[in-house]
Amino acid sequence: MSAGGTQHRVPFATSERHTLGVEWEVALVDKTTRDLVNNAADVFDECEDLHAHDGTPQITKELLRNTVELVSGVHHRVDEAVDDLSGTMDVVRRAADKLGVDLFCAGTHPFAQWSTQQLTKSPHYEEMIERTQWWGRQMLIWGVHVHVGLSHQEKVFPILNSLLLQYPHLLALSASSPVWAGFDTGYASNRALMFQQLPTAGLPFQFENWSQFESFVHDQVKTGVIDHIGSMHWDIRPAPKWGTIEVRVCDGVPSRAELGALVALIHCLVVDLDTRLENGETLPSIPPWHVQENKWRAARYGLDAEIILDADSNERLVTDDLNDLLERLAPTARLLGCSDELDRVAEIPRHGASYQRQRKVAADNNGDLVAVVDSLVRELDS
């Protein structure tokens, strides 16, 4: 596969193997109306005692002024990363409480209107909106990003390509965006399909090696598509600055317990694939047309999706395949010290994923979407 024949050198930072970092986007909602509020700057001012650690700020600004992103330090264990984020969450919650604001996390807000949201002042964000226009202004969405450290750049694309087999599992489990601007979309994750409308977002290309990726980056920079690697918003992407692979598949996750479960699943998946790669195994992958279809099916049907398993086009219910996947990853979880968290993954289908819980709350309250936000605020407190 050629991407123009010229390379743009992309150094991959030295990273300790299998270290873990998590970014958790949370939204700010009014305690009374439950609509979004655009006072993230005031929350930041109240959080001056949150100091940076490991060179990484614990909270960062996002595109919209209704959002605060919580950023963990670099950890080796899932429980350490979640405890780190929980501590930051407690500080942010106290600051927000003084302002009459609660915290909320889901892939989308059930009834907020995108047209009333204010942009964070930043040349980068202003340039993005100038370029993407209506679609850029529509990005009223939240997600979770998980970084896992890899020892060498040549591992990135074999692992990334194989991770795409589990894309529908991650999306179906985390799907939390069924309602958009007051209307049930019929999708489990409206966020996943909204976000891919941006020109540099969506599914990654399946390169064979790092050199092909560098050729691609050259083409993107030369043609003005991106001006730096961070402008490339793939659902799974290399993060060369940190020496990690970054998994950005998941919708916003509404509780600490579910966050721990999904981070454990991602951590185990990457470590399992890295171990198999080091043992000389050729990692499995599937054609991009199957990956694309699996993404759509998981976004549309969530945990009821029939997914495509392999290049031979065999299919299976995602939850049935998940059970076997969790059993296969159990030894890896024991080595990583996250067996309890991985066990909680199986509880999500039993208790209902967030998109299912939101729909049930709405049905139980005659369609009242304020009640849905109330339930999500409570989950984040739990």
C-alpha cells in the first residue's frame, strides 16, 4: 500500500510497556433545569489546587465550554487510574457544586440544543469550526479515551488492526447516546456516527507498518488536511508523543464502576495482543468493509448487534462472543491485577447498558428527559 511514496518522520516516544492513561470527558448541567451550562472556565478557576502530575494536567478544556476533561496520570493498574480520576472528579464536583452545577457523563445529552453551546476560545478549535462548519458545531458529544503504552512503533498497526475485531464489543458495551436534541434516534450510540462526520475522524486506516503510516502523514500534512498528529481523530489511533495506542471507541461512561470495567477490557485486549505478537503470532484482522459494518451495527443495535467475526464473514451475537472473549482474557487480567474490573464487564449486559437504562427511565417517567439526566447525575455520584 502506497501513500504517496514520501515519508514524514513520526517519532514514537519511548514508553514503558503496558502503562495506562485515561481521559474521561464530563459535562456540566444545571442543578435545576438539567440543561447544559457553559461555565467550564468558572469551574477551572475553582480548581486551582489541581496541580499537574507527570507533566500532564489533571483537567483540560475541550471544544465546548460545557465540558471538563479529567486526565489521569501514567499508571500500571486499572484501579490506580480509576482512583486517580475519582480523586480529580471529587475536586471538580466540589467546585461545580459552588456554582449550582452538577456533573454528568453520557455520549450525548438527551435534550440540550447544540446551537446554544459556546465554544472554548482557542485558535485550534476556531480553525476546526471554520473548516467543518455545521458538522463541527454539532459535536455535542462526550467519550472516554484509553492509552496503553507500547515498546515499539512497529507494534502499533498489527495491534490496532486486530483491535478492530473488538470494536463492536467496546461500542455496544459503552453505548450511551440514544437520544439527540429531545428525540430518540433509534440508535444505541448516536455519538459514534455523529463524530465520524468530521473529516479526520472515524475508523482508522489499516496500515501494514509504521513506514506506511509516515507516508500517509506526509500526504495529510502536504495537502493541508492536518497540521499535527493530534488533528487526526481516529477511533483508535497511535499517540506517538506518548508512545501509546489510544482507544477512543467508547461513548461517555456514566459511572466509575463501568469506567473501570471498560478500561480493564481495553488494557487486557492490548496486552494480550502485544504478548501474542511477541510470541511470533500473526494477529487476526478483518477487511475494512466488515469493520465499517460492525461499527454501524453496534451503533444501531448495541448489545443486540449480530457482528461479523472474521474474514470468512461468520456472524454471532455480540454478547455471546463477549462471553468467550472475557474467558480468554481472564489470565491476562490476573497478571495485570484487574480481574475484579474485568468481571464487571459481564454485568453490563445483565443490568443493561447505559442506552438501555436511559430509555427505561424515560419510559418510566412518561418520556421526561429531565428524569434521564437526573439518573445519569446519580450514576456519576455512585
